[in-house]
Amino acid sequence: MDDSVFLRLYEEYNRDVFNFLIYLTRNRDIAEDLMHEVYVRVLKSYSNFEGKSSEKTWLFAIAKNVSIDYFRKQATMKKHTDLHFDWETQELVADGLLPEQLIESDEEKRLVLEELHNCTGDQKMVILMRFFQDLTIAETAEVLEWTEGKVKTTQHRAVKALKEKVEARSVRKGRSNE
């Protein structure tokens, strides 16, 4: 891989990939480690990139796989407590808080980000890709290796679940302020 190609990929997409990883893990240090792994994989596999998808889609596919590997490794480390991580159905729970600099002062966005971490792994991935990284349904389907229909269904369920969680939280907060 030509150094200029790597540098261009890094400069053009590093912020999007990093934001994706930090929203997913809720931990800056972990996101930085995963970011490093993403670009190591980019260096190793760029010669296999055929251009059938955009570079951005390809990078997000790598970031998705790196994050899945991370969460699976975490789940394996917790096996002694009989926890089994099922990417399809279980929630992704990451230690730590989102860095304050990534949370805007907008209360609703803060609530959505907090409640996003109570969604299933699939829902979380779709919401992050569609609404935080502005990937299209087709690009999201390509990254996740799903059909567009599955992306649409998961997105619909995720938005509905997030809306319900945020509304319920607002009601609870309203009661506690009385």
C-alpha cells in the first residue's frame, strides 16, 4: 500500500471511524486501541480491496469487525461468570462514560446517546451507522452484510425502542422533579 493512499484514507475517514468506535465502546482509550487495529487491518488488507464498495463502506466494515472482535473477547473473558455474549440479541455494555467533549449540551441528544447503550448490538450498530455516520441503507447493509430489508426493520425497531426509552426516562425524570 502506497503511503499517500494510507495517509489519504486516514485523513479523510479517521474522525468518522473514531466517532463510530467511541459511541460504540463509550471509552476513549478503548476506541483509540480499536482505531489503531482498524488501520493496521487497512494496511494489511488494502491490496485485497477491489473497489466494489466505497472506501468509507470498506473502512466501516473493518471497524465493525474490529469492534465485534473486541466485544467477543470481552465476553470470553467473562465466561467464568456464565455470561454468554450473543451479538444478535444481547446489549453491548461498555464500561466508562462517553467523553464530555463528544456530548453536546442538547439534553435530548444526551438522553438518546445514553439510552442507545441499552439497545441490542444490532440496533446500536444500525443507529450509529445511519444517523451518526450518515451511511445510506445500502451502505449499512453492505457493512453489516445484511439485506437492506433487515437494516430497515432493525432501524425501525431501534428508533421505536429509543423513542420509548427516552420518553419513559423523561417521564421518570419529571416525576422526580415534582
